[in-house]
Amino acid sequence: MIAIITQARINSNRLPRKILCEAGGKPFLQYHIERLQQTGLPVLVATTNDGSEAPILDFCKQFGLPCFRGDEQNVLQRFYDCAREHRVQTIIRVTSDCPLIDGNIIAAGIKAYQQLGQDQVYYSNALVRTYPRGMDYEIFSFKLLEEAWRNATEDADREHVTPYIWKNRSGTVELVHDVTEEDNSRFRITLDTPEDKELLTRLIEDHKAHRLNCQAITDILKQHPELVEINKSIEQKKV
């Protein structure tokens, strides 16, 4: 089984309850899920079990989404248990703070990954970054996930799921990068701060970005530098 697993939580330091904030009358989490569903692949939500997750459980129930609860800090454990329970053999990992993620990019990525035909391949657009931040995805086998789960000991490796894999700590992983000819990595369309929320809200409400693909959204940002200025100073948290 191939499935998208998106990690989602309520507790976020810089913008609490960020994925449930609304733009255009819908929560950002709904935009995220709807755009993932464009791939035609199953979407699983991996949330926390710390007692704060009730709104996410309610959301998943409303939209008929499988929802797995696991450790808040040990997200590697959460992903492993979720994938094992649902018998996912090929995992597409995304995060729920990407409400405008482009399902077409993921669909093309999984096609390229399958053509490689190797379960030791880690395929991603997030390491060598040419896409805007907020379009990130990673593809890897359950075999690689289980290997990381068994052997990762550093806190950062268990909190962020895939560092053990893409740092190639086992020495057996083949890294393959999804890159575009044009470098648009300077654009930030992810959701982590009030500034990010303002930009995403304007993109959705004023430019109907939730109906557009990545290239069209990027074109809007190029045409409207005042939008880029909204969250230009925000630094991404380091892994």
C-alpha cells in the first residue's frame, strides 16, 4: 500500500492551533487535506496522544479520514506505528503546516520513485531545495522507516522522523532529489507564524491560491513583491 502520512498537532509554539485557523471560511488543515487528495492516494493523519488532539480527531471524523494517535515528541515512533497499523509499504511524508501543498508534485514524485524500483531510495524535494517552502514531501519505504525506528538514538532523529534516513547513517540509502530548473526556494508559503498566516490568508482570499498549482502560486508571488515581504524575515526552525 502507498499512502500519504501527514503529521498534525495542536500545540505549536509560534502560532498556537495554527492548522485550525481559518481563511476563506475553512481551516488551513482542510485546504491541506483537499490538496493531498488530488493525488488519489490514501491520506492518513498522524496526531498526538497528549490530550490536546481532540479537535483533530473531530476534524478527521467529519471528513472520514483515518487518524492515528502517537507520541508528541517521538514522531518517528508515531510514524512507524501508524504505517505498521495501516500496512503502508511506501510512505509519503508531509506536514500539515503546508496548506497549499501541490498534490500534482507529489503524484509526479511517487511516479518517479516507483520507476526507480529500489526500497533503499529516499526521494524528496526538501533536501536540495528549489521548490517554495510549503511544497515539501519525502518518499521512502517502510523498510527504511523500520531501520530508522530500530537504530535511531539521537533525539533529533526521533523528533523529525527522517534525519536518520537522509543523513544515511546506515550507509545503504540512495538519495534522489526532485529539483526544478528554476530556484524558487526563496518563497515561503508554509504556516508557522502570524506573518505566514497573513500571507496564506491573502493568497487564498484574494488570489484563490487553493485552486492553483505551485507554479501559478509562485507566479503570483513574483508579480506581488508586497506579499513576499509579509513573511520574508521569518527563519525556518532548524532540524
